[in-house]
Amino acid sequence: MRRSAITVVAAVLFASVLTMLALTRSTTPVAPTNAASPLDLVPPHNEAAELAAAGGGATPNETLDLAKSSGEDVTLDMVKRMRAQADAVPAAASGIAWQQLGPYNIGGRMTDVVADRDHANTVIGSAASGGIWKSTDGGANWTSIWPDRNVQAMGAIAQAPDRTLWAGTGEANPPGGGLTYFGDGIYKSTDEGQTWKHMGLPDSAAFGRIAVDPKNSNRVFAAATGHIARSVSQRGIYRTEDAGETWERVLAPDTPMTGGVDLEIHPTNPDIVYASLWDHKRTNGTRTYGGLGSGLFRSKDGGDTWERLENIIDPLPAYDQTQTGLKKDASLGRIGIALAPSNPNKLYVVAGGPTGPDKGFYFSNDGGDTLRVGGRAYANNGFQWWFGKIWVDPEDENHIFNADVNLRRSTDGGMSWANVTNGPTSVRPPLHADQQGMDFDPSTIDGDPATPVRVFLGNDGGMWRSEADGVTNSWVKASNQPWNQSYHLAVSPFDWKRQIIGLQDNGSNKTWTTAEPSPSDPELRNVWNDAGGGDGHYNAIDPHDDRIYYTCSQSSGAGSHSCWRRIDSETGTQASRVAQIDAPGQRYTTDAPIVIDPNTPPKAEDGSQPPNAIYIGGNYIGRSLNRGTAFSVISPTDSTPADPTDPTDALPGAIPASEIDIGLYTNLYGAVTTLAPAKSATPVPFAQVIYAGTDTGRVWKTENAGQTWERMQGLPERWVNKIVADPDDPNHAYIGFSGFRQGDDSASVWETKDGGDTWKNVSYNMPNGPVDMLEYDPRGNVLFAATDVGVFDLKDGDTSWYEISVGLPNVPVHDLKLSGDGKRLIIATFGRSNFVLPLFTDAVDGGGAGGTAGGSVPATLSLSVNPASFPTFTPGVEQDYQTKTTANVISTAGDATLSVSEPGHMTNGAFSLPEPLRVELSKSTWTAPVSNDSVDVTFKQLIKRTDALRTGTYSKTLTFTLSTTNP
């Protein structure tokens, strides 16, 4: 049975002097604020500490790439083909549009920052996988100036003297998704970002920097970084002298994995250009972020010829492990460069090695002819390759900043350095970790170093602003930043607005607090607050009590998971670690799944209700019957845990030596990646049928709660991202695979209707690429799929998928969940925060074929509720107060039902009226289409003589729903 619905959220208000009953759509955005949120008070995530904890192993970003590729090579043509195939999928009917949700108050990773050269307090920022954004009020509000359907992965931006904006797509940092989330060239806009034109270099994959001649807007240099995993044709330093109509490679790399990463143009003599090349590569098991192709170069003739700069006249720093400085050597990695605008002969350089440690900080007083050694610019010793950028105060040649985990600052030309943040005595949140971009507002530059300059900063926590030269305690966090990178999503079965997401570098976050258990803002903009640190990953909400929930961060590779249980109460939240499985030789991916069993156990003999079982997936599967206090192993274990390459009975099987010996994925590969406990037809203490998939491409099933397991046959052997079991039939299940393949092996979605005895490829016209998540709606028998190129749906029995794309940017979708009532689909994207889709028939049928007669009637359910008011409540006098309003109903459906949520009690802060609010409808069902039918809505509130009343405003949010089963 299909059900379509439209919902109106209404707020009932009672004021002590005048009682108003206001029934309106709650679409008013929350006003921006600079006040610190609970999230802001959590120390910034430290990715260097993450690497240290992993023993130098893979970060969540890198494991994401392993999952996307399913351990195989991914070519540019494969990804381009996937995008083209997505464009060919028919769209669901018009009128079904995604609606933007938050988070707005967290912020995600930035890659570059440009302060507008002509407009004060105006800044443009590029989000790593979220396009380009502009603020005209110093970061309080942001507007996207990048087309939603363009590639959203961004690397570099620049503004020319004639105000032309340049954008290089594809992030030069080697981040999560680097194998597949690359760019498609360079663009420009001549109208402040209203429109953009592709200007070439489509095979560049990523850009580290764009620099425009300060005297000639048509002359632009671009550092094309190339692809992280394979050689591309357009790498190195490119120059255009005709505003992008043609490009010439003026500095070519001499190794196949070398590209351009940084640029600087002399501000008064633009024939002098500095550039750095970076030789770097990552495979599924190794990272080598340095090589013979890396180097620092200078041109004195506008890029026609180049010379290498490596003449360091001081003794090299002791921490330069190879003592080779900037010379051509396999130990030379990423190089960042900056000129002092107030003294262009002053050149600053930072350099790193191929495995993470920095090699040195250097400065030159003669434009690079000779280089001197300064103080140590970096405080971390783990991954200089994530940063490689340095910036100079335009009014003070000795005032410089270096990108690091913490923002580093020097006031003596780099001889000494200190961290910059908002300290514990500041009312502002501390600066987030991992600095990425900086620029100085030209409107505040007057040539006097004593006058403060406004500074804009972008990091992995979004955008920031300082009105005081960037000093400690001066940084203000921007607001309204909807470009978070999400890994996973959980939605309460009782209230769709109660959500938890796991974010890249920003932990797990939830939409509610104990003071406001149901968020009042339907757009969920600024309500998000901390629910766990690290990189947020899997999360889950108890199906019977959504005050109990679980959040996980990345595994460290030490053979343990990182999941927590949290329980809310009126006084706060109690957090406790979910227990580890007691078995030797454990392995977990950074994205280890935690899943709650859909079966509610029978009540105990004493009448109490046991909790639903929970499961943790590593190379073993653990089941807990006490909310994670203890686990029992329900899958085969490894008899030789010291050697994971040996044959084993564990579900993932033996791990290839190539994935073990290299070290990067030690204890992070060879594990269960998805679990699907099936709901039984009769009450059971826990699922008897469970499906499980692994990163090694195996799919298993048990029919006796884990006592024995059977491997499923006839399926691809690729990384298994998701298995879903039909809650009405444990023999009906779907699997979503990762990876890119061609021909018969390209299928990414498979279905069984006989418990896995046979499997059918139901990929049909789906794009050939990773399927990140599946969600099945048993009400309409519809399967939803989240992919890197959008959201698609398939109705049982159909042979064609539809794309649900209206209002959705061209951004990877990593997770999706149905609301408990099946009326909304919520998605978490990797770059543009969350979206919600109201579900109608058109969303799952593509709108249908229509009739042959001229004219048509669109499917319509429309509901509006008018305002009303209560009289003033009088203390000490018993009275049943009453007020009325009307609702207007329009429906083209064969039937319709109007319902209202359980009213509950009106509240005034923590104080509730003793008697519940009552709602009566004069009419609630229709058996035929109706137009503008009026319904009387009566509200009643009993106040007894002894009821205590508190002065103030009472409120209660009600949900009116108009639904149909026969659209």
C-alpha cells in the first residue's frame, strides 16, 4: 500500500495576558548568532593525533577511498562514465524537491579564501566538496555562488584586478574521496559569481593555487596538481594570456605523478613568478607524498623559463631527516611559498617530507637567490602534506602565519612561532584544527602596521574572521555554513527532526538538547550540538526510547572499535563506552557498523521489557543484549589471529598480504562493513536471520542467530556497503556494492526473494559506481539508493530507476534514512549538509506516463490551518477553555485522511499544564477528491480550580497531516 502525505507543523501559544493560538508553517529561519554553542566548546579535532593513534595508519579519509574503489584501480574515465550515466537516468516528476537542512552552525573543510578587493567585509570561500560561497557581512550569512549541478569538489579560487573570479575544481589536499571526488577543470565568472564558464584544463583533476597578474587581468597562472592515484595529462604550472581562451604549460613536471601546488606573483614586477611542484601518490595501501619531481622554482620572464631555488646558506635544521633541504631528492615533499607584499624581496618557504614530517622553514631577503633557515614553523610532526601554505601580513613583512593543525603565527619573520587560538578565558570557541586558507581584507589595509587588519581564515571547521590582525582571542566563528561532510545519519522513529550525523573532522552531532528534545526549527539550521568526538561515523537511535543513542568515531587500528552509548535525562547526558568484544585478533574498519536489532524481545518473567539487541561489526560480529555493556561473539573467529593472511573461518576470510605488509591499513581492513538483522514474524529475543557483508567482498547469512553461517553465492566480490532486509519478509533483501566495474561485473545493486538461494541483478539503468547506502520502504515497496552522483529509487517489480534530483546539488550522498512514519526521506551529503524530501507518489514512480487526452491534473495534497486565540486563563477558577479555527483541504486523491499528533500538555519553560490539550476535527476523512473543503478545528484546555498557573507563555507544537492511500 502506498501512502502520500503533506504535513503542517503548528505551534499553540498561550500568553498570560492575551492567549493566541497560532497555527502556521514553521519556516522562519533561526537568526544567526556568534554565541558559543555546546559544540563550539568541545576541543577541536586533531588529525595529527588521529594519525598518531593509528600508528601512522590510514585515516578515515583514506579508508573512504579504499571503500569507494573496492581495492581496485579507478580511472578518470570510470568516474566520468558514472556521471554521464547518472545524467541519463530519468528524473522523478517535477514538483518533488529536496529541502536544505542544517547543520549551519558547524562548518566543514575549506580549501581557499579570497577577500573581495573592492567590497569591505566581503569574503569568498571554497568548500572542499561543497562549491563556492560568498559572505558580504563578514561571515554571518553565506550565499552559494557556484552552480548546484557543477562538480562541487573545489581546490583554489582567485580574484583578478577586473573582479573576474577564477575557480579551480578538485582539492589538492589528499583527502577522503580523492580517488573519485576530483575536479573537471578551471572556471571563471565575470559577473560576481552569478554565472560561470568552463575555461579548460579538464584533465587536471585538482588545483593547488591560482594567481592573477596584478597588472593584467588576462594573465593567469594555475597550479594543476593532478590526480592523487594516477597520472593525468594536465599537470604542472599553466599560463593563459587571453583570459583562459588558451592555456600553455610553462613548467612541466619530470615524473608522472608530479603536479603544481603553489604559486606567487611579485606584486610590482609580475614577470617574477614563484612556483612549487609536488611529486606525490597514494595507492590503496601506501602514501608517498614526496619524490624527485618536487621542487621550488622561479621565473624572471613571466613564466617562459624557470630556475630551481635551493641555495640554503645556513646549516640545515636537525629535523630535516635526510639533510637535503630543497635539493632534488626523493625526500622532498610539499612546498608552500609566500611573498611579503610590503617587501616583495622577502620570500618565505615551508617544506615537508614524503611521509609527513616537515623538512624546514626558510626565508630569503633577496627574492630567493639565497635562503636562510628560520625557526620551526610546524608544531606537529605528522602530516605536513595536509597543509603546505604560508601567509604574510600585507603591512608587516615580519608578521606571518603558517597552516598547521593549530594556526601558527610569528611576529619576527619566522624566527619564533606560537599557536594562535581563542584561549580558555575567551567567550569565543577555540579555532578549529587543520588550517587551509587565509586572506586579508583590502579595505582595512592602510599601510600602517599599527592599524589592525581584518583577516579571514578557512579550516576544517569552516570560516573564521579576526578584526585584530589574527591574534589570539580575536577569532569569530562564521555562522550559517551549510557545507558539512557527512559519513552517516540516524533519525528518531518518533520525530524526524531528532537526527544524529557523523561528520568528517567534526565528530558526531545531534539536533536536540535535554532542554529542547524536539527542535523547533524545521530546517534544523543552528540546533546541532556535540554527541561525540573524532571523525563521526556510524550512529544509531533506540527504536523504543530515543533518549538512548549510540555514536561511533573511527577505529584506531588497535583492534578495537570506538563506540559510545549516551542516555539523556532531565539533568543531562550520561555517556559510557560500548564494551569491546572479548576475542583475540580483532580488526575494524574506520567505519565499523553499529546496528540495533528490529526485533523487540518478549517481556521478562517479572514484566520488564528487555532492550533490543545491538550488534558491532569487525572481523567478528558481536551481539549485546544489555545495550553494549557486554558482547558475545556470534560469528566464526580466527584460529591464527597473529597472522591474518592465514586461512581463517572468520567471515572476511584471509587478508591479502598486499593489504597487510604495507602497514597503512593494518587492522583496518578485513572486517564486516554492514549488518542486516531481519525482523521475525513472531516475537524473538533477537534476530534469527542476519545478513552480513565484508570489505573483502563476501556476503553471509545465518538463520539461527549466528550459530552457523552460509556464504551467499552468485554475487560480485566487491566491498559491501549496505544490506537491507525487508521488515515484512526476512527472505527479501537488497545489497549495495562499492567499486567501479565494466560489463557484467558492473552491477551494484542485487536482490533476493528467497533468502539468498538466488540473487538478481537489479542495477538496470543505475550509474556504474559505488552505492553508498540503501533504504527500503515497505509501505510503498520502494528501494532508495544513495550514490556519489545522487539519489535514485526503484519500485519492486520495475526495471528502471528514477533519479530524485530536484533541488539537490551534484554532491555525494553517503547516507539516507526514512522518517518513522515514512513521510520523509532524509539524506546526509559529503559537502552540502543534510536535505529532506517530502514523499509523494511522484517521488517513487517518476510521475507516471499520463493519459492521451489533452490536459492533466497534478497529484495534489494541500493543507492550511488558520490562526485562532484562547481567552485569558484565570487562576483559581475551574473552566474548560475553548477556541476554534479552520483548516482548508485540497486533495486530488481517491481518499484522504486528516490527522493531528497527540497534543500532550502545553508548557511554559519546564512548567506544564496539568490537563492535556484536546483537539477535535469536524471532519477527518474524504472518499473522493475535494477542493477547498473547510474543516472546523476545536482546541480545548481544561483549567481546574486547584491547578497552579505560572505567568508567561505556554506552547505546544502539533503536527497536522493530510494523507492518502490512493493517490
